[in-house]
Amino acid sequence: MEPQLKHDRAREIKEFRETKAGVKGLVDSGMVRIPRMFVHDEKVLAEYPTNNNLLVPLIHLKDLQYGDHQRKEIVDQIRGALETWGFFQLINHGIPISKLDKLLECQKQFHEQPTEVKSELYSHDPKQSVKFFTTSSLDGNQPTDWRDTFSFRFPEDILDPHGLPTICREAVVSYMECLLKLEDTLSGLFSEALGLNRDYLSRNGWLKGGRFACHYYPTCPEPHLTLGARQHSDPSFLTILLQEDVGGLQLLHQNQWVDVPPTKGALVVNAGDFMQLISNDKFKSVKHRVLAKSDVPRLSAGCFFNRSSKPIGPLKELLSDTNPPIYREIHLSEYYTDYTSKWTHGTRLIDRFRI
């Protein structure tokens, strides 16, 4: 029997990055076995069962304009969803389906361009505002996710379109204009769901600015060995996600994986770690993952609102003798340092900051 060669992960990652072709480049090369760096532990993949009988809450915004009673019902639904699930799907949100479809189509066109075109933006430099890259889990010893990403930052909710690729610039700008209006609406609803004044979160700038990511999950010849996105919770206050009609997104609820089925015209909304922190565990930041697919590629576009230049901690308005702070104040830079260097499977980074 021939001796088994030791896996040189660092070399494999280096060679992969030098191609600047991403995961799709592997697929286009015709390979039939995925590289070792993408293989996840089979015990991790089978850690929790899947329950297909549970449904993620679905919330309509169409009645929001009709008065205080309808608004209170929507606020109550959001509060219940974020306290119990951490997730909900949102429909009648005011963004035309044509804009959603156009964004996904242009996103697909970007990722399916020849490598020599999109590789001009290929980078893993955290300081680069607009870039194309393969998941950041390339760093460290964690398995790499089967996913390519095009992303950009929009500080203070200001989007500079000039740095965006021309192939998707118009669609992205049009969608973001609508999304930032929706952000203002949700900011008010979330404030009320926390029992605060309607303008509380927006007045304090909790949701202003963040990062937008267009994810592309290529077809995978061995989907049972990897994940499109590993189990994680979001490093954000709020995430708004558009997914196309290919399933794969799952959230962890009561120690079971629950599918978040694609719903035409819907946006997936979830609380991130920072929302759980400032709400003192009232709203839950829930772990989720994306399954790899063998038949068709998957697209999603996520907007992660995460701006705050000041320390964050449990909101004083929510604290009392019976509800003392669970977390200490932190700077987001401290969180992100741990997120990129100390994350391991099964851990929650937010737990590192518990008192």
C-alpha cells in the first residue's frame, strides 16, 4: 500500500489563489474531485437533522400604510419572529420584482464572465472596497466554502457607483436605492419591536452603512463533501438577502436544520450578532448555512448593515435590575479580528464577549 501524502493546505490555497479564477474556475476546468481544502468533516455535516415540517415566518408589509393598528400587528410579528427564529421572509416590501430579477441576472453575468475579465477585481485585501474573491474561510484551518463572491462597501449608506463593474452597475444601483429605503422602514419597525421610539435605531446610526455581497455557488461534483457556506451567524446588525429560486439556505432552529424556501418576490431578513448584542439577547442571531448543489448554480445577494464607529453594548434603555447586561461593550474592530482569526466550528463569537 502506498503511503498517504500529507495534505499541504497552505500550498493548495496559494495555488488556488494564483489562478484568480475562483471556485467556478475549478468547475470550468472539468475536475470531478473537489480539492481537499473544500472537504468538510462528515460529522459536522451530519451534526443536526433536517426538519422539513417547520416553516420560517412570512411577514407582509402591504398593510403598513393603513394605520397604527396594522403597524402594531406587523411590529408584533417581527418581534415574535426575531425572538424565536431570528429570521423571517418579507413580501410586499416595495421593491419591484423586475428589479430583483434584473439584479440576479446581472450578478450571474458577472460571475460567468471569462476569468481574465473578472480577475482584475480578484483580491483578499480587507481594505479593498470593491473586489471579487473566494470565501474568506481560505484563511486559517477551517474548510473552504464552495462559493465565489463579488462585494463592495457602502459607508454611511453612500454608494459610489463608479467603482462597480459596468456589467452590473445599473442593476446594483437601482436595487440599492430601493433597499436603503426599506432599511429605513425596517429600522423603525425594529426599534418599536424592541419597545423603543420609532426613530431610535436610525437616530443612533446603528444600521447606516455596511457591505453588499453577490454570492455565486457553482455546481459541485461532490456536494455531499462540502458546503456552499459553512455554519455561521452574521457579523452584522441586520442582513437582507435576495435568493433566486434554487434552494439550499438552511437555518438552525431548535437543533434542527430548517429550509428557507425561495419565495418569489420575497427577501430574507435576519438579525446579526450585533443586533443580538445590543438587544441583550432579546433578538436572536441564528446560525445558518448553504448546501452545495450538483445540478444548478445558486445565486444570492446579501446586504449586511454593520456600521458603527463607537463601542456597542446592550442598550441602556432595555436594561433593568431584572434584565442586567449580558455582554460587555466592544468595538467592531475587536469582533472582526476574532471573526477572521479565532472562529472555529461550533463556536459563537458573540459568546466571547459575555460578562
